[in-house]
Amino acid sequence: EEGGGEREGEGEGDTTILEPGTFVELRRTTTSTNAIILSSSYTSRALTYYSLTSKGEIWTHLKDDVYFDVPGFVRDQGGLIRRCGGGEGEEVLQIAETKSQLEARVEVLKKLKEVEREVESAMNVVMSRQAIDIYRLLSERIKWAETTVGEVAKILGPTNRKHTEPRILPTHSPIKTPTFYQTLAAHKYLLANALYFVPAHDYSTSRKVRVRPREDVEMIQAVDGWVREGEGNPLEGFIDKVRSMGSTLLTWTPTDQSIIKFLIKALKPSYQAQGDPYLLGVQYIIKKVYRDVDDVTDEVLHRLLVGIGAFAPWQDLTEIRAIAEGELYLGKPGGTVLGPEDFYPTDPAREIRYDFGDMPVYVIDDVGAKELDDGISVEPTLDTNEIWIHIHIADPTSLLPPTHGLAKEAEKMTESMYLVHRFFPMLPTSFTHHPQHGFSLGCTGTSQPTLTFSVKLSLDAAQIVEYKVRAGVVKNLVVLSYDQVDSLLGFDKPKWESPFGAGGEESVSSSADAESDQQNLALLYKASQALVRKRFDDGVFIQSRPITRLGGIDWPLSPSPILGFPITTTDTPVSKYPYTDHPFFRVAPGKKPLTQQYLTQYYTSSQHTLDAHSRSLVAECMKLASRACSMFCRDRDVPVLRRWAGAPMVSGESGLAELLDARNEGGYLIWDEHGSNNSGWHLAGKHILGDSSAGYSLDVRGHWGLGVPEHEGYVRCTSPLRRYIDLLVHWQVKSALINEGAKTNSTISTTSSTHIFSSTYLSSFATKHKASERFRKRIAGQHEAWWAICWLMRFVEVCKRMGMEMGGLGEWYEFTESSMMMISSPSSSPSSLSTLPSFFPSSSPSSLSLPTPNPFTTLTATLSGPPEPNRDSKKWQAAVHLTALGIKAVLVEGRGKGKSGECFLFLFLF
């Protein structure tokens, strides 16, 4: 549905700007310092801050480096902050240039020193208590627990300044309101004790801290103790077995199984501001197993666990990391529906539903789409320049109240999770696809309830003339794929290409060839392109990005293990794990030759290519629904969260003019494979200073990237089967509709005299939801990158084993511990980390022929940002896109393997 288009012009960073005078605690790896923000400016399309540290240094940093902040800590009285040097949007010099600057910085430093004295005093009180006592008070034996910095500050803080003796914490009466200094001391204490406490992914806004299970702590301490014992410790026997893998059938003893559990737990995400409590044990094991490995990373550990069968080859590291500590909630196992007594006894909107009769409702999505939650109808008017477009959205709220257990589970999950090899629905399929009462459109074969957003659109002006929002009933559902609609509209060009195989995806002919369907879809497409042109005329531009996906892979039917593996719960040895013999990237049965099937598993496309034709038709209609929903809530004072986005920061009028001239007809800035200075990508890197910021607001605000005017607003409401925020909007809108209907019909029962969700609740929900949304978006991006790079690594591995040269100038590709690297000459021996099951069956490599041209021999990198020195290594690097492969990479200055001036290409997961 609106998927790709909805993201147009949005940035994903935190929209809150730290003002000058804000106290911040900065952390880089495990180093921390206190500072005061002096100024900020845009550098490399990111907002960079300049802060004066307690040591008198000027640090440049991003907001992600800030772990604790207090706005307005130093007031700008008499221009104190400005006198420290650096006006608005300007860089602050490391050394004060004038006496006035020096005096101002000294005054600010005095305030920082005062903070450090008070915090040191509070920390002395904290450290006089035993960390283990607090941990025992807050922890559980097996499960992760949760607390907050504020709660810990209450426990740790003294009731008066004189009392510094340790207390027995379980009977200690906590203070009511901790001071700023006590809260900051608690924050520092928690982050310093990584063995016991781990910040949540939304720590910057929630101040939530996860408490490690006691069982895990004991396991870490046991392994650390074995490492310190030296030779002959229990780890040595396990390491010998791993090194002999493949030569004999191994038996894993209970101790071995405990070590494997430890290694699995070690894959949990470590917080970059903390030390890793698993590091000592993992490094000891990995360096003994793989003696030529210098840098021990999660990717190396993951390879080891896959190699011994503890993880399935088709379960990626991103998924393991995200699920590990419950940070990524993917629903309860089984997903069974709760008792019917918990549902609405009858449809609350049954009396006001509008019957759309036999009007065709086009449900358009990808082949194999799991959740069909939107359909579109078109209705001509007497004015040939105006049409009604009806966007029918599945209505699970006709049965599901917000108090139901499934609703609570959906709120925890946030949204459905589509992984390359697995699907986790927000609502269980037994509920959404019930054969009689399901809500996925078309699943019942009969009429279904909807929440319908209708828009009368002026085709000439591409503006909304009128809108209606109604609870509806649809009967004539026509389910089509995007390819089928493209075929009906006369667009047969495949949207995906296969750089390693012959051609792209095969075109799909449409079975819905009725003349009326073609006319309706053509009219809808005409309307969608009018909206695209309107956005183009309004000066909107979007930077297109290459995209990749895998297809034609025969994934195992059995689910991959989550945080574990089939081991015994008793002291019984295990002889073999189940995943060691399963081929990686197995192909599904098909008509193509086996090798060709493998080579056509990898597909590439681009955002501007996909967002066209039928996908553009659907996306534009979903945007209309979201605008209508916002106006409905605006006109009735219904509190609702609106998605907003501002325009990006551009270098100036001339730069903006160049960007607008470089757009294609869809408003996209696209790349030039030959590196032209006039390409949209080159100009974007040259003129865009800062990406668009976006967020949620109760106020009516515009959305620049979608072309939504300020007076209309935009509310996500078209995906209630897969996004909780849309489900929440449906409850809110339905409540207003029912109450409105009750005013004219006394037989209708109102839901309540007020709205289901208050403005206060929605404001709090928005903060949590944005953090969760950002976290999931990052996880999804890493997940997709993982599989793309994993496939490429397998391809290169096979070619290397066959002695095939991979580059036109003699370049070869080899593996590092966490990436794939292009180097000047091949290594003398094959990588010792190639322990995964073979990519191709044993009979395939001898008959393998590489595609012509091979994309690796003509690989071109397109800069996505200016080169800059790496913060740690100080070497120059640049983020790039490999457009032929559809993935991101990093171009890095020579890392000691080659001659001076050489660069190396790394395919990283970022």
C-alpha cells in the first residue's frame, strides 16, 4: 500500500534539537564526559553539536552521543553562551580567540565543575552500597527485569547529606524525589555496571534499564573464572571439539552445552556506551578456534554457532540480536485467539454502516502478501473533472475492542514484522484470516466491514474538493497483484532485475480483463498521476535509493530457533544438532536449470522504479485516505496523532533550483552510473545540508515529502492489520462516527461521552511509538542488508573455490571477520571462516558459468555523502551505494594491506 511513498522526504533521526546551554553527558565507547552545548550546525547532512567539556575541550558530536541532558542548565544571560565562541550555525574553535571568549568559557567551566563535585558526592553514597545488593533487589532468576533511572535514584539516594553508611536495601525506604545530581549519579552507576544492567533501546527518552537475569550473570562469571584458570580449564575440551568439526560425530556434554548457551547469549546486542561482559570469554574461545582472527566480532561468533548447528543457517544475526533481550517483541508463540467473550458482542457500528453494494473494490498488493487491508473504488460524477475515490480499509475494530488481549499484544508488538524468511503478524492470522469472520480483504469470499475514506478529487487541480468518512460494507472484492494491474494498464516492464541471472522477473498477465475493470483502473491511475504532478509542481524532491531482495529460495518449513537450540534439560549428552546438514539458499523446484535458479535469487531495483504505475496508483490513494482522516478529526476536534515532515535544509536558492531541475518526472533524484556531476545524487550530496525531519503531532501540520498542505494534515490509518497506530486511529474515528450517528438516531448506542484516547495519552504514546518505530526500522534495514551480503559472500566463495577471477584488473574479493573486502591480490590460503554449509550443491560448481557481464567486474560506487575521517581510525572513508548490487557499502582509505593511496571496499551491515 502506501509503504514506499509514505517514507518520501522523511528523515529517521530524533527531531528534538538540543539548545545552547543544555547540560549533556557525552559517551564515546566507554569514555564519558560532562559538557555544555554551545552551538550546532549541519555537517554531512547531520546536525553536529559543539560542546565545551569539563576539561575545557571543544567536542564535536551528534545527538546519538548524548546519554543524559538537562535543557537550559546554563542560561545565556548577557550572551554568556554566545561569548564562548561560535554563533548560530557556526563551528566553535577549539581554542578561545579573545579574552572575552576565554572568560566566558571559564565561567561555564565553573558551573560544570560544580556539577561534577555534587555528582561525585552522590556517587560516593552510591558506591558505598553494594552493586550486588541493588541487583538482587531488582533482578529475577531467569527472566529479564526492568527498572528506570529514577527508581534506582530513589533507592540509592540518601534521605540526608550526612548519611553515607550502607543500608540493607530490601528494607530501605526510598526517597520521594531524587535531585538532579542523584539522578545523574544513578545513570552513571547503571551504565558502569554492564554485568547487571543494560539500557533499553529507547533509553534516551524512557530512561528504562533492563536488569540481566541472575542465571546469565552466574554463567558469565563462571566462564570468566575458567578463562583465568588458564590451560586445562573446561573450555579447552569444547574448543578441541569445535576445531575437529567435520571429522567425527561429536558428543556435546552438559558442560559443552552450557558453553554454547553462553555463546548464544553473547550475541545479544551490547550497548555501545558500556563494556561487554561477555567479551573475555568470547575472545578466549574464538581466538583458540580461529587462530588467524584478529578482531573478534559478533559475525565471527555467529559463524561458529552456525557451523556447529546451534543456529539454523537461515536465521540471521540481526534477528537474533533484536529478539535477544525482548527488545524486539514478535508476539506470543502460536498466536491463538482469546475467548469470544472478550470481543465486542456485536459490531458497534452496525447501525451506521454504508453498503457499497456491487461497486468493484480493487485490492492490489504483491503476490503472496499476508495482510490485505486496503481496497480502492472509483465513482465518476456529473462533472468530468471530478471523481470520487473510495479507500476501503479493513475494520478489525468491528470485533476487537482496545481492552482485548489481542489489542494489548498488538500494542507491545507495534507492527507486523516482515523478515526475508519469516513473517510475524501483529494480529494472529487465525483472527485476521478466519474463513467466516476474517478481516484481510477477500479472505472470507463474502461481504466484509470496512472503515471507508472517500475523497472527491479535482483532476485538474489535484486537490480534495470534499471528503467523507464512513463505516462501510464491501461485497465485490477484486483481488489483483501489482503486476496484473500493470498488465491491464499496459505497463509490462519488470520492476526487478537480476544482475547475476538472465533478465528480471517474468511478467504476469492479468486474469481480470473486464473492460470495466480496465476503465476504472485507468481512471484511478490518471488521478494518481495528477497528484504526482501536483507534488512535482510544488517543488518536492525525493532521493531515490537502490534496493535489493532475494527470491526463489526454498526456506525450511520449520521455524528457526529463537535464542536457543534443541538441547536436553537434563545431564544427557547431545550427539548432533539438526542444522549442520541443511543446504544454504536451497532453490525451490522450477523449470530453470539449477545453476540459473541460484543466480536469479538475487534481485535489484530502485525506489523510483518501484514507485511507479500500479504501486504509485495505490500509494497515492492511501495518501488521500490519510489526508481525509486528518481533516475528519480536525473538523470534529478528535485527538489523533498526525505524521508530519518538514523540508530538508538546502544550501541556497541556486542549489534548490539545481535540485529541482535534476528530478525525473516522478520527482526523484536518481544516480548516474557514470558519475556525472549533473546527476540527482551528486547534486543532493552537494546541496542538501540536512535531511528532512519528521515526527508525530496532535496539531494539524503538513507533510512536505508527501505534498500534504499545512491545513490538512496526514494520519496513518490504512494498515490496521499490521500497524498498531493505525488500529488506534480506527478506534478513535469509529467512536466519533458512532457518537455522531447517535445524535440523529436514538437507536444507536454511543460508545462514551468522550473520545477513547485522550490527548495526554496520545502524547505519551507518540514518544514511545517513535522510539519503537525507529528501532524496528533500523532492525529491518540491517536484516535486509544481512541477507543481501550473505548471498554475495556465498557467490564469491564459490567463485574463489573454482579459481575464478572476480575483477577486470586482477582484484579479488575475500572475507573479513564482519564484511567482504575487495583487495589487490588474492590471499595465499582460503579463509578459515568458510565453515557454513555449501552455497551450491556439490555437483553445481563444476558446471557454473558466471553471468556476462559479471557485476563484480564492473562495480561502480556512487557517493551518498562526502568523504570524512573515521572517528577512531582517523582514515578517510565515504558511504557509497553499489547501485548494480542494490546495497550500501563503505569506501575506506588503505588499511595497511595495500600501497599508499589505495582504497578498499567494505560491505558492512549499516
